[in-house]
Amino acid sequence: MNASFDILLQTLLSGVLIGLIYALVAVGLTMIFGVMDIVNFAHGEFLMLGMYASFWGFALWALDPMFTLPFTALMLFGLGSAIYHVVIRRIIRAPMLSQIFTTFGLLILFRGLAQFLWKPDFRTIDHSIVQGKVAFAGLQFGLPQLVAAAGAIVVTGIVWWFLQRTRLGAALEATAADKDAAALMGIDVQRMFALAWGIGAACAGVAGALLSTFFPIFPEVGANFILIAFVTVALGGFGSVAGAFWAGIIVGIVEVLGGFLLGPQYKLALVLALYLIVVLLRPQGLLGRA
Amino acid sequence: MLQVEHIRVSYQRVPALHDISLRVARGEIVAIVGGNGNGKSTTLRAIAGLNRLDAGRIVLADRDVGTLAPHDRVRLGISMVPEGRRLFPRLTVARNLELGAYTRRDSAEVATTLRQVFTLFPVLEERRRQLAGTMSGGEQQMLAIGRGLMAHPQLLLLDEPSWGIAPKLVTKILDTIVAINATGVSILLVEQNLRRALAIADRAYVMQTGRMVLEGSGQELLESELVKQAYLGG
């Protein structure tokens, strides 16, 4: 094997690793959109809160982010469903513009709160149990990135299993397909909406926890991920969980490989160009419904 | 069994139902007939809980259910087969039927109901792994009715069961409705196909512009001058 091939392969796989995190964030976003047609602009803030939950668990009680991860997931699930009941529930039938302003308002609220409570500084978790590098077949990866990617696969797999194999998951899918018909089946549609927000927030929170071992933690960190999450959701097809998963990996590869070939300043431009191509050629996304 | 008392319903403040009252006795087949856009579907939707009441009461077996959410009414025994069927087209026949039994916990009883549904509509058993959206209109209607029965209702609301299906299948569907009724399920039926509906109904109501204008037995209405002139072409 020659050296340039190794570098290319290394870059490609790095793209897949970060892409899996993008996938998890997008799965949460697409789930909320799929079930109730509301775009959650505060989705990146759920990720940010997941990072801070990991950070404070580590800073205050020396609990590793990997250990606190299930609690982070539960906390964000609770926060997501609480936000549904307290805020979103009131705007379900409101015009789309009001819905956009509402979730955008949540974004500003959570960012502001994080700045106010935890200062705008960059924080890092320096001595997690996952650190260092792993080498095999001439390639080298950070252990945190590998663990994060594995965690993202597991959590996406759990969400997929839940939707495909459980009664509640079937009810959630039925609600996404047709709210009135779901209600006529005896499904409590309000409860399904809250569940979608809970799961959506938990996905983003877990992604935040997985990122916290190798990514700086700061109040605006969600902004780095939300734009990519929107591209991923559109690429995968709005509302499609499987689509979001594969699209996340594609976006990760395009970003990292393209950045490597053309220069890092073009990373985001390439991702957005990919989005434009999809919108032009296949507006319903890879696995979306036409 | 069901008593609808002076209900009013509006869409975005535009009144759709003005003071509608009707009743369905236990074991009856009752039809609501009338032209398009006169509030027949809205009446069924209001009974199922999909439309909010501005006034009036809906009493099911001595209990006012008019303010309950749709899913709570399903638990109390009201099941609706909506206009246009509203199946879950990307789910299999079996999954659609399972969702129909969503409120029921006893899997042995659900299995019994499923066998009854398959006896009524053998084609559903043959097609149970097929996606609902890929079946013919008639088969989809059978699935919609089967799904409605999976909730084990006391009262089945049927909105235009002959909509979009081949004429020879209409007879089969209406015969099946009579057979379902014979098992003790009360039926409230909305139908465009007036002659057919009145032929199987014990009693019927005629609706015009959000009001009930006539009530009587199926036979009486078939012979009434108003119905003849307005709907049966003199």
C-alpha cells in the first residue's frame, strides 16, 4: 500500500466517524419533524446541554462522560418532553412562522442561559477514560472518536429498533403518517408528540455527551452542528430516520475528505453544495417520501 | 347507546353543524344521508372526537363523552372508519390491524377478534404481509373496516364505505356491514349511495346544510317526496 492511499483511507474513515455523530443529531431532528412537522431550531442547544451535563458531572463529581451518558440521555429526554408540554403544545396549530420563532426563541434562551450560568469560556474534559489513540493496519484513530462513533451507532440502532419492533414505536410511526387516523386507533397523539421531543432531545444530548471527550464545550457549540444537521435531514429525506443515518455518514465523508483534498476552508461549502445538488436532483432526499 | 344532543361544530369559526341531534339504539343500523358538504362527515368526526363541539352533548351509554379526546372514546367503545379510509399505506396489512387494536391489552382476545376479521374478509389474511397502500380500493376498504373492528367497538362509525370501490364490491361491503351488525355492534353509517344505505338501515336521517331535515325508517325515507325529489331524481 502506498502512503497517499493510506492517507486517503484514513481521511475517509475519519469522515465516517464524525458522520456517525452527525447522523445521531439528525435522527433526533428528523424524528421531531417527521412526527409533527415542526423544525426545531434549538436542536443544537440540546446537544450543547448534553455536553455541559457531561462536563459538570466530570468537573464536580469526577464522573466520566461515558458513565453519566445514560443520565444525560434521561435528562434530555425529560427536558425535551417538558418543552413540548410547556411550549410547543401551544403552537401546534399556529402559522409556520410562529413555530419557527418559537423554536428559534428556545435557541436564544438556552444559549443565553448557558452563557449566564456557565460563562462563555471554552471548556474541555481532559482526563476521560476514553483518550489516546488506536492504531491498526497502518491507520491511526483517536479513541474518543472511535467510542463516540460506536456510541452513535448503538443509540441510532436502539431508536430504529424502538420504531420497528415496539408497540409504542409503531404508534409513533402511525402518528407521523396520519395524526387523525392515529387518534382513531386510540393513540394518544399528544403523548406521541411529547415522546418524539423526548427522543429527539435525548439523541442530541447523547451526541453531545459523546463529543464532550474530544470537542470543546461552550454555549454556542450547537451552531457548529445545527446547520450540518439540517443538511443531513434534507439529504436523508425529511422525517426518515434511516435516511438521516446514511446521510450523516455521507455528509461526514464529504466534509472531511473534501476538506482534505481542497482545503479545510471549503469544508462547509462542500456540504452545502451537496445539499444544493440533492435539492435540485432529488428534492425528497435519499429515502424521503416524494 | 348513543345520544347526540344539539351539537354545534364550526371550522375556523364558520359554522358547519347547526344544532344536530340523533340517536342510535343498541343493535341498530342508522344511516345519515344527504349530498356532499352538508355536514355528514363532520357529524361523525364530532362523535369520534376529531372535531371540537361548540355546544351540545354526546352521550355514550349514559356517559357524556363530548369533551373526551378521540383516543379515550375508542377505549369507551366508539370506533370510526374514516372517509377515504386513512390506512397507514406504508405499513403492512397485519400492522394496520394491530394498530386497530392499540387500546386493547389482552392478546388472546385480540387474536380472537383478528380471526373474526379474517373470517369476514379472507383476502386480508392472504394479504397480511402486503403493504396496505398497494391493495385495490375494495381491499383497502375491507382493511379499513377490519381495522375499525379490531378495537372491539360497541358502536362503529362508517364514513362513505362505498367510496372509490367497484360497484359489485359495494354490495359485498354493505352485506358485511349487516353481518357485523348481527354480531351486536351498533352502526352509524354515512353514505352517498342513498338507495343502498336506506335499504340496510333500520332508521335514517337526512342532512342538509348542517341541519337534520328528516328522520324515519329506511323504507319511509325511500318513499318520502323530499328524498325522491332531491336525491332519487323524482
